[in-house]
Amino acid sequence: MGQTTLFTREQIDNRVTEMGRQISTDFAGTEMIALCVLKGAVFFCADLVRQVSLDVALDFVQVSSYGNQKYSSGVVTILKEPQLDMRGKAVLIVEDIIDSGLSMREVFNYIEGRGASKVKTATFLDKPKARKVPFHADYVGFTIEPQFVVGYGLDFAEKYRNIPEVQVLSD
Ligand code: IMP
Ligand code: MG
């Protein structure tokens, strides 16, 4: 398998800083919770919340993953529930990548049912051409082609998450 760089550390840092600024403006005056979708979004979420100039509570949710496959099975279940009370809070769901849209749709519907005053979504990467169900994120780091990428939290069978940049994985 070969790997080529798609986004460098510098490109990632610049974009995450911009996103943090926008989110700081949009969430001003709210009680904000950043809800990190495990595991892929941990690095993005950690970088993003540090670029938000507001008090941000942090929580985590985990949904079933692809296992060792590059393509979604289509079945999404909640593996780990958030701990915080979301009633009246402004929740930003933070995801690594939106592909088919199935995971985000599931997380979004699940969180909407918890009484938050607003629910927005931020994804580091977006593959709009790979959607199986329509889903539009409020904040998108980079839009990419339907190719398989790793690094900056994104894995293939649990490998490559700790690569600091984003690379395309080719067979
Ligand atoms: P979706 O439910 O098909 O939108 O898939 C979303 C999840 O699949 C993401 O949160 C990732 O964990 C994983 N995923 C989708 N595309 C990629 C990729 O290119 N590289 C690594 N993981 C991916
Ligand atoms: Mg994920």
C-alpha cells in the first residue's frame, strides 16, 4: 500500500484555526458542548476546541465503526453514550470525516433527542460524492474526492491514526 500527502500540518493548522474563529463567533453567548465522535475525531477536536475563544465543555460519543473494511456496512449503533446533560446547551458534534453520511445522521438524530437548544456539526473532512443519505455539515475543514484517507486521527484497521498529516491510502 502506498501513501501520498493530501494535507500538510501547516494546511491543517491554518484551516482548523479559521474554523475555530468562525465557531467562536457563531457560538458566542451560548453554553457550548463540543461532542467528539470517537475515535477518529480526537485530534481534530483537541485542536479545534483550543482555537475556540469561549468556555467549551467536552464530551464523547462513539458509534460502531467499519471494522477492517474500507466501506460502510450501513448499520450504525451507539457504542458509547455522552455523559453531560445537553438540555438547553449548544452542542457542536465534531467528526473526522463524513462519507456515506450514515454515522452523522445517526449521531445527529440521537443528540437532537436530548433537548439541546442547538445542534451543529463540524467535520474535518467531507466526501460529498460518497453520500448514501443526504447530510450537510455546518462546518467543513476540507472537501475531498471519494478516496480513502488516513492520518490526523483517521485510520485503516486502527493503523495510521498518529500520522500528523493527511495521506491518501492507495492499494
Ligand atoms: P459514514 O457513516 O460512511 O459517513 O462514515 C463515517 C466514518 O467512517 C468516519 O467517522 C470514519 O471513521 C470512517 N471513514 C469514512 N471514510 C474514511 C476514510 O477515508 N478514512 C478513514 N476513515 C473513514
Ligand atoms: Mg469516525
